Amino acid sequence: MPREIRRVAFVSVLDSTDINNWSGIFVYLHDALASVFPEVVRIGPLKSAREPVGVARRLASWTKKKDHPLWLTQASAKSMAYQVEERIKELKPDAVFSVWHPPVAYLRTSLPVFMFQDSPFEVIQPLYDGMAHFTPKIMQEVALVERMAAKRCTGIIETSDWAATEARKLWRLADEKVAAIPFGANVDSSVTSGNIDEILSARSGQVCQLLWLGKDWARKGGDTAVEATRILNKRGIPTKLTVIGCEVPGLVPDFVREVGFVDKRLPEGKLMLDEIMRACHALILPTKAEAFGIVYLEAAAYAMPSLAPNVMGVGSAVLDGKTGALLPVDAGPEAYADKVECWWNSREEYDALCRLAFETYQQEFTWEQVGKKIRDYMLSRV
């Protein structure tokens, strides 16, 4: 007889109440689970082990412009497992849901244990500049600990088909042990089924407004977005590119509006983002490496199609022909400009795509939908 899950222990290394941690995913994910299970109790934040060997290796790594993060060590995984075990005794949950692998690799419990992540760590690490400088020693430990977590779990949730396939290959797991369930959009969109026509009509027919949104200019293809905008202007299509999240390196062209970081926690920041997202015609984000890309979902929540390369997990965030267009991995600025020009020259086709993007967001990419998919998967595994 299937086990009933009424109380879920939501385990996180970081503080799951802080909207700034992991782009707010902890908060939204916790609330999504709380909407489908009778009770969700938090375990975390968890403390990393400060054992002398690990501390010494980290200090030594800094002298070589490397890093040896303590939260990823085998010692920290064992420490976190103990912390979780102690809390389980108090909280008496029916299942454990852990965001990321360290807390569950050495976890001793008879409860079903589920792990949630956007990609196997050892797969994504070499592809992200922010993690490429990790020491070989810490990556050896990550490979060991993450593999132990994968084998130990009742089920694993990756956020894209690409990541789920990589997990099955890397850890030699049965297909049914790994589910591909996407993130939800971390945004409270002001677009509704009732006002979408008004919003689309309000988008300029004189100037094409493109949006680039991210923190890593190089990895997320900022230069390609700028060049595509330049090409459109040369073709006689007046085009502006709004950049949010980071500074544009070098001389900023006059067709680029540099907004910088916008704090969504503040009312004025939230209002600014809302106004920009409602007004822009398309999100252009030619990323070179991306485990998923929640920003693509946020664009769809504003009835805004996305332009992105079909790289890694992006194909699970941008549904080609439904929420935007997927281009080849090696597509250059001309290809992005071609697609924008096509949309610009056929307003009827563009408006239809915008409506479809919004409908797809409502049906597949809200956190409410994500919560239901996770619940159904967990119940199927116990």
C-alpha cells in the first residue's frame, strides 16, 4: 500500500526564507510544496564543517586564485546529514525533500528522500565561469558525495530534460528514478487573461523594444544581443535594447538603455520591472551555458516571447514556437536579428505568439503547477 505523505521536511543548505538566496527559488519552491501537502516544515540553514584540513585547503586555494568551498566537502555533507537527522527526530516528517545534494548523501533514515536540483553539480561546474575555478580536490569530493546522494535517494528531480538525461547517464540510474520538472516563474506578473489584449496593443509599433536580463554579461551573450540590435537598426527597424542586471562593458551604444541592478524586493524596483516587462517586445538572451533559465518563464508570464539558443536545459524553459524561438547553439547576431525582424513585420503572428506564451506559462510554468507535478512524482515513488 502506498505510503501517505502529510508532512514534508523541506531541507536547504541556505536560509529558505530569504528571497535573495538562489534568486528566490527556495521561497517559491517551499510555498509550492506547502500548497499541495498538508504541512511542510523547514530544516535549514545548515552549517558547513570547519574541519582543519578543509580550512587549510581553502586558504591554500586562494593563493592560487582558486576556491575550495567548505559547504561542498565530504566533512560538511556528513555534518549536514547529522543536523538533518536531529531535526527529523523532532519534526517527525513523512518524507524528506532536499534542495541540493550535500544534506542527503550520508542521511540515515527510513523515510523516503527526494533531491531537487537544476543539474548534476559535476556536469554544470566546468561550464559556469563562477564555478570553473573550484579546485580539483573539491570536485573529487563533489563527485563522490553527489553520487552517494543520487544512489541513496528515493527520487531525484532535475529541472530540464537535458539535466535529467545527464543525471541518468552520470549515475547509471533507472529512467523512473529521475524526473524532469521545470521551475516556476519567480515573478508576480500584472498580465492577466483580462488585460492581455490591452498590453499587447500598448507595445510600440514605432520602436522595437528588446530586453536582456542577467548578471553574467559574457556567459549570457550580452555582446550578441547588442550586435543583433545594431543590425536591426541598420536594416531600418528602430530598435532599443534595455539591459537589466549588470553593467554593459565598454562604450555603451546610444540604442542601449542600461538600467543596472533592480531590487525586486522594493516596491519601486518591482514597479520598474513590471513596466519594462509589459512594454518590451521580446527577451533576447543568447546564453552560452544555462542549466535552465527562469528568466525565460518570467518573460512568458508577461506575454513576451524569448529568443535563446537550444543549449543544455534552455529547451525546457523556452518551448520553440510556443513561448519563443530556439536558435542553433552557434547562431550569431544575424540569426537573432532575422527572427526579431520576422516578428516585427507580422504583428498578427507576433501577437498570437505572445498570447500562446502567456497561456503556456499559466498551464505549465506557475509554481502552483510545479508543486502539483512534484507532489504527484513523490507519491508515485513511495
